Amino acid sequence: MEAIMKWTGLVLFAGWLAAMAVNYGIYNESTDPAFISPFWDGIVFMLLMLGVYHLIWKSFMYKPSTASIQLAAGGALSLTAALLLL
């Protein structure tokens, strides 16, 4: 079970990358504001999510209650940011 969970984030990143590559034409023609380009911003965002996944996974393996606190704090920050950006 542990080996499967260890690679889940990498598999999700690979799937995201494949989806971005398949839909490159859509992202390339997008007029939405972006730091670099919508395509590269999506890849950088998913790399950040991969890093967060591994951080929380390592925290969970060390002390599950710490991972729960990290997830709760991250969720609260995400909801607050979403409400402020509306």
C-alpha cells in the first residue's frame, strides 16, 4: 500500500502533463492573464501541487496528526484565497 501511495502524486502529474500536451492548442490561444503562458503556468502549478503532496505524505508517515493539521490549514487558506479573489 505504501509503495502505491508514494507514486500517486507522480502519476497524477504525468496525467496532468499529458492532458496539457493534448490540449496545447487551446492553452496556446488563450487570452487569460498568465505569469508565463497558460500552458507553462499549468505545469508549474501542478509541480507545486506535487511538492505539496510529497510534503504532506512525508509528514503523514512521520506523524499523522501533523499531516491532518497541514491539510486543514491548507484547506482553510485555499477557501479564504478563493473568497478574496471572487
